[in-house]
Amino acid sequence: MAALNRAKILCVDDEVRVVEGLQLTLGRRFDVRTATSGAEGLELLRREPDVVVIISDMRMPQMDGTSFLAKAKELVPDATRMLLTGQADLDSAIAVVNRGHIFRFLTKPASPSTLTEAVEASIEQHRLVTAERVLLSETLHGSIRLLTEVLGLANPVAFGRGNRLKRLVAALIDRLGAEARWEIEVAAMLVPVQTLALTPEIVAKIGAGQPLSEAEQAAVDRGPALLSELLVSIPRMEVVREVLIAARRPLRAPSPTDDAFKRRVEHGAQILRVATDFDALESGGESAAMAVDTMRGRAGRYEPAVLDALAAMHGRASGREVREVAVSGLKVGMVFAEDVRLASGMLLIARGHEVTPSLMARLENYPPRTVREPLRVII
């Protein structure tokens, strides 16, 4: 209960006596911060992003409460937002609530008990939001990673590609920013699952970046729909399913009528498409720079901002180091720069796969000189 009561609260009002009153009322139970303008409040949020609840006055000079809370959402999206309004602002406050910008609004003057109860409800809302995010971004993400790792034992070519795509997608998201980060990463990890219904010959061609026949391409194009059917029964996977399907469609111009769901899907699909095509070109033997140039020549296929981010990533030194190590020298987190093969020539692990404890244990179980050494890895 102590952790709940000491949650960090930010109160913003241009009237000093009002923020002093909020500090006095709420400071007994919560860790209260105050600001007397929207700009000051935003600066505080940049310094202290662990704020749980934001309370703002509606009418403030330079930046009103609606504008401030919208910008605050960009800085601390999980924080619960509340609006204090006068009777004259009631209609505006209701409109803001209906648009989903805030969790609750209170009319002035609010009694101490009403204000405290509203803050406690806001803290609980924050707990629910963050708990779901952790469940989705960590628990579900981790479960799918485990699934793809197990499937990778049976199909190292396809699932080595999945690991490369996930890292490339994560790097693009870091540059671009994306609300649906975990959904896009999960979609990248699931791309190889689409190949489970394909013949080994088609999978080998995809892994090597070789051209496909019309019949082979048609089989590949059915993959996203088949995978989507498999994901229907898993809750909260709607964006993932749509991203996988949209990544195979032509570039779609944004529409003013697009809702948040459509925007998240399209942006995620563009990131996944760029990563998938870049990996295919590199797998076919093209250098990173040549792959980017080739993609720039495909007018109308990619979202320019995503392609620019890819070009920026490969237009400078990567800072990565490639080393040759023995099986005994592997460390968790290294990435295979080349395929790992048995002495017989059989592919064991595809390039791009990240070294995990289970992978290390698997390699160490082979008798000496069974696995070709040295292994080339990226640090």
C-alpha cells in the first residue's frame, strides 16, 4: 500500500494558489510535483518520466490543458491524465474525454476526498495499463521467441532469417519510433512461420535470395493469410496479423479517415516490408549499400521515411566487430555472421541467429571436431 500511496503525481495550473492547494491536499499521500505552465510541466516530465498521474487545469495561457495533456501523452504515454475544469469548460472537457485524451475530469472546486479518490482510481488505471503492456511486450514476446527458437532447430535457414529481421526491425523502430513496437517485432519473428507449409526447395531459394517461379511465389504469397488464421485464437494479436498481411500489399497512401489502428498497422507493415526486402537482397549477395540503392529504385514501393532510416543506418560504420571463435568461446548475445555447419556440410544454424543458452548447450553436446570451426560471430 505504501508504494501505491507514494506514486508520483504532477499537478499543473497557472494559478500558484491552486497548485499550492493541490500540493497540500495530495502531498500527504502521494509524491507531488507541481508546475505553473504547460511548458514547465513538459520539462518536468522530460526529467522525471516516472510520473504516474498528471493533473492539469483546462484554462492556462500559452498552452491550455488539452494541448498540454496531448503533448504529455507523447512523453509519458502510460501516465494517466486528469483535467480540472470550470463549469464554462464543461463541454470542451467532455469532448476531450470522448476522444480518449484523458482518463477523467473534475470540475472546480473539487473536494479533497473527491480529488484523492480520483487520483487513486487513476493510479489503479496506470497499474492496469502497464501490467497489460508488460504482459504483451515481455510475456507474449518471450513466448513467441521461445517458439521460434524451437522451430529454428528444425528449420535453421528460415528461422535464422527471422532473427535477422527482428534485429533490423528493432533498429528501424529505434530510429523512427513506433507505437506498436512489440507487435512489429513479433510480426518479424513470425515471418518464418509462414514458410512451414513451403517445400524445402522454396525455403532454400528464399534464404539464398534467389528468384522464385510464379507457382513458388504464389505459394509464398499465401503464407500471411495462413499464418493470420493461426493467430486468430490468440488475444491482442490483431495488429500483428494485419501487419503481416499489409506488408505484402502495395504501399498505401494515408487517408484522413484512418483511425489509430490503421495507422499503426500501415506504419508497422512498412517497417517490416523494408526489413524483409533488404534482407532478401543481402542474402542474394548484394552489399548493404547496393541493396539500399536497389530499393530506392523501386519507386512507390516503400514509405520514404522508413527507407531513409535504413539508408542512414547503412551509410556509416556499424560499430560491430566480427571475430572467429571456437564453440567453447561462444557467449550469449553474440550473433552468427556465417552459417554454422557440421563437418559433413549439413546446415546446423543459419547466419543471423543470436547465441542463446540453449543454442550453446546444443553445440557443446556435439563431439569434438563435429562442428566446423572457427565460428564467425558478430560482437
